[in-house]
Amino acid sequence: MGVLHSAYIRVRHCLEPILALLISIQTIRRRGASCALIGVLALASCSVEAAGPDWVDLTEGFDPVKAFKQSPNPEVWGNSLEVGYEGSLRRGVWLHTDAAAEDWEDLGHGFWRLARKRILQEDWSGNFPPSMTSGGLPVEPLDGARVAYWGSALDNYPPGRLPASYRMLADDLPSFALGRRWVYWLGQPGGQGPGRTRLSTWLDFGPRMDREARLEWGSVSCRGIPLLTGIPQTIEIPQAGMTRLDFASATWGEGEEGTAVFKLYFRDEVIWKHTQTVEASEHIDFHTLVLPRSARVGSELRFELEGPATIGGILTPRIYSLDWAQHRRNQPNLVMYTAGSFRADNLVALGGDVRIAPNLNALATEGVCFTQAYAPSTNALLSNAAIVTGRYAQQIPLDDPTSVLPSQVVTLAEHLHSQGYRTVAITDGGVSSRRFGFAQGFEWFEESLDAIDDPNGERWTEQWPMLESVERILNSGDGRPLFLYVHSQRLQWPFRVSERLRKDRKGRPKGQRGRAKGIEDAVESIGPGVPRKRVSLEKARAAYRGASYDSDWAFGEFRGLLEAFGTLQDSYLVFLGDHGESLGAHGVVAHGQSVWQAEAHIPLVISGPNMQGAKVDHPVSLTTLAASLVGLLGLEPQAEFAGPHLMEEDPDHGVFVFQGFTPEDSARYLALIHGGYKAIFRWNDRFVDQDDIVGVFDVVRDPKETDPVEVTQDVASSLVQYLHRVLPGLLHPTARNNRVGTVGR
């Protein structure tokens, strides 16, 4: 029935203009030419209506601050709510939390803590850092704007073992820091604790831009409408014929547990009601609602939230017609899955053990496998920035570990959103975070805070929560083509092995187990907090391969979800690693410290239309991935995206790999893959010559780089000349590295 209705609507839309034209012609014949203008205007009006937008984002043009100015609701919030700055580039309100001296827990040695309420994402850009007063006097934050970073680190220590070294980060004592679960007050050992305190944190409504309202709360950064208890928000329906409303309701109720009731009013009647538990963490539910037939352009929808003082939101609200929701998209979906630290030789096609990655091995045989794909950098932040911007990190620029993507740089997500794509990112932490600006261009950006702030793995789970998030997103489509970007950071030190792998290995017959690559030994995780120097390379390699097997399992589950929802039909699926892991190669045990193949060579597989069962053997850089994927979708790439296309071999195009951040007094290295050779240089920002060549290798014949190639003077000179010609352009910034106001653009 729904299909017939959809067909009827489309036929009606096609026939109405024709009907109007026939009526106009008939009118002209009967009443004369004087009436012709009326018929033409009627036809024009009809055609304009048919050419309207297919869907509308209800956050566009919405100013959430107006509601808070008109109705601060002191009955619910008392004096804990204060509207943000008038002249600021960002919008929001301050939340104040008061505590008495007896509320603080004495941890000894000058540390005190308080259970934290309303855990939201602090503004790391420095616009509105959290502040505290004790006894009416200001308390300085620990290390300025990074107060949340150090507080989250303190969360991972038992109360009696908080390190005194944290006091060294304070310009003066007392100081405070904000963890995810606790607020910390640092004073002199044996000194007096905090008195009556007030903590003020910023509740961000996003940049002051007409095109959207944005929320940067908890694990999500998305377009949305803030909704606090007792403070309604009203939206006008902006377009005719829009009858379907999709959105998510969310609550962040830390310290305010109870039950919240969402209500949606149309003409003062409740047309939707939803009861949602306010938990110790965020709670998000997705909804689809058919609006009353009487809804017209200019009609008002009013959202309200009832219950205890609760921070809530209506996330990604969008409205569209029923026939649009049912019709087939005319653009392919694009799905990218990036696995942090995933080595190329985890795949059989790239020299790996057949048992490590069965799901990815299958993808490599079905799609196009790039056998010589290289990370732009062996540092995760620099490499992922290059992937999403289509340029080397030095061009952006990112020049230290606290850098964020400048707002002037257009990302792949921003470009695809401008082309009509629904853009969604799901990450489980690490550098793919809005802290570094990676939310730019995504309507919905969701990251696991535990994965970011839990380096010792105390809250690590085998369940891969990101899969649940992916399933929610796939179940909430609105007819637009989807760009889904997934980043997994789970393959990080300490390498943790699931019970699933141990059972799988033990359950196999001995003849099928084998001990190649050490995977049989990967039955024990490396314990949280164990330093690398105390773990043998053999055990580290075995645990890494076991954790790689778990990553492959998760990718298999992820692909299964895509297939179950039909997302891969006539669409593209991309798997890649952002860099590798040394595991002792050439004396290096981690990543970001060299440009050897173990860190630089990465897997890259693309599956989709006209991308089946082939290998591409020429060198490619992930900097060209953005432009290549846009081209596969049949769209014009952003001018700044680097070329050439991944499928096109250009003998004059070289591939560069940069090392990660290094101290000024340390040697830095870069690799150039060009003319059939990989040359490694010791370099600085100003000059490189032939004396700086560390070695030249034929990595196809010698993938472990143990046998340097003796090159002629002409070959060495040619490599250096190419470096001198191209490298300056790669080191020239194309945007100002502004670290203010860029979060979650």
C-alpha cells in the first residue's frame, strides 16, 4: 500500500503542471488573451512548489538563546542557570553547581573530590573554560584550558594513589580539575580543604551561525535544539507538504536522576509524548512521527521537557514528505571504516597470516585491494587529518599534539553534506574526536568518552558499543544518501585480547591452530598500566595479532549490519588503516617514531560498483582518498583535495610519509616513494641533500627493508631534486591554524 501511495504522489506531481497548462490554454481560448497571465502565474506557482526542498533541517536559522532569555524558569533551576554572552561567536548558557565544605571527600595528601553533576563536554578551545570559586575566592584551573584533560586522567587513579606530580601542573595552589566522574580540588598536603564552592561550566549551543544550531554535549556533537526542564522551544514548519518528523530525544542527567517526560505540542494539543529515564549517563532514543494533516507553513511545533532539572535535547530534527522518505536515493552511499594502528600485513594479500583477518581478507578479494597504500604520517592525528581533508597535515597546518582542524579547511564530510548527503561519524575515541575538530561537517558525530579517557582499560568491554550506535543510525534514515564514517581506536597499547579469541583458538583441532605469526600465543591480554619496557616483543606481537583478530571480528559484525539494512546496495565500502605499528621493527616498538614500512604501509580496500576483484600495485597516498571517493560518487571534488585518483598511476607523482611530532632536538624522518624506490631522509624544515639519505629500498622485493638498494648518483640526485621541487608546497599552510571556535563546526 505504501508503494502504491508513493507512486500515486509522484504521478500526481507530474500531472499537476500539465493539468495547469491545459487549463490555462482552455482559459485563453474562452476568455481571451487578457486572462493568459493568470494561467501562466498559476503554472509558475505550481512548478515552484514542486521544486521545493525534499527535506528541511529544523535547526537552520534557529536561535536557542531566545527561549532562555524569555523563560529562565527559576522555579526549576534557581540561580544555577545563566544565559551566555551576547557578543560571543558561540551561543550557550552557564550552569552553576554549589557545594558545601562537607560535600567534599578528603583523599589525603591535599587531594579532595566531589561527585560531579551534569557531565558535559568542556570547551577546550578556551572560549569558555570552566571556573570555580571557594569561599567566594577564585580557584585557578589545573593547567588552564586543559583542566578537563588532567581531571579525566585523575579519574583513573585509585583515591589513595593520586600522584603528587599533578601539583606541578598548577601555577598556584589551590587548583581544580574536572574529571568525567569527579571534580578535584588540589591543595597543600595537610592543608585545609575547600570551603563552600561554586563550579561553573559552559553548556554550548554551537557557533552563532544562521545555518544551524549545534549541541556539543556528552558523547555527541550534532545539529540539535537544547531543551531544559521547564523551558520550551518553539519551531515553525518552514515548508509545505512536509508531514514526517525524525529526531532523537536525549537527556544528560548526571546527579539529577529520575524520569523526564518529553512532549510535542501542535496548536496547544499534545501530539507526541515520551517518557525517558534520566540516568547517570546520557540517554538517547530515536523517533519518527507523522504530523497532523493540518500542519502548514508557519504552523508552530512546541517541545517541552517535564520532570527534575534535566539537560535535554532534540537532536537532528528534520522534516520531509512521506513520498520522499519512501523513494529510492539516486546517489550511492559511502561507508568508511578506519582502524587505528592496523598493519598492512594483517591481510593475506599484503603478506599476513590467513587466520588473523578472515572478514577483511574476503573484502580484499571482492573489492579493489591497493597493495602499496601509504599513510601520510605515522602519527594518528596527522594521518587522520590528512584522510578527512585530502591534504598533508603540514598544509592544514597541524603543528603540535594539541592542534585542531582550522575552520577554514573543508573536510570530506562538509563537502558531501553540501552535495545532499546525510553525514554521520561513529568513533570509539582517540584522535578522531571533536576535541581536535573532527566533527566538522557531520550532522551527527558520536564518540566514546570512555575510550578516550580510560587509558588503563578499566571500563574496556568486549561488546564494541560502537556497533549499537551504528545500528541506531542505520535504522533512522531519511531518504538521503548516507556518508558513514567509522573510526576504531581499539587496536592500541595495551593490546587486549577478547575471551572470544581465546575460545576460538582453544576450540580448534591442533592441526588447524599453528603458531605462525604468534597468533596462537595471543591468549593473554597485556595488563592495563603495564609499561612497554616490561613486556617482551614476542608477547607484544602475539597480543597485537590477537587484538587484530578481534578488530576483524568487529568489522565483520559491522558489515553484517550494513548488509542487513541494505546500505551496501549500489554503494561503496572502504576499509583502511590510519598507520601501522612497529612491534620492534628496526628497533622501534610503537608508532609515530619512524617511517619504516611497519608503520607507513597500510591496508586500503574499496568495494562497490566497478570496484570488484582487482589489485592496484602502484603507490598511493591516503591524501588522495577524499578526491578519489568523491569522484567515485560522480561528484566534483573540492578544489583543495589532492590528486591523482587512486586508480590512476602517475609516474611523476610521488608519495610522502611524515614522521609524527618529535622534540626539537630529535632527528626527524620522512619517506619518499617515487620512481620504483622508497627513500628515507633525515630532514628539517629547511634543507635536505644526498647526505641526508638514510637508505633507499625496493619495498616490493624487500618489504621488511633489510637490504638497502645501491643506487647510482643520478638516481639519488633525482630523488633529492624531486624532494626540493615538491616538499616546499607540502609544508606551506593553506589555512590559519585557529584554535578558537572550531569545535564541531
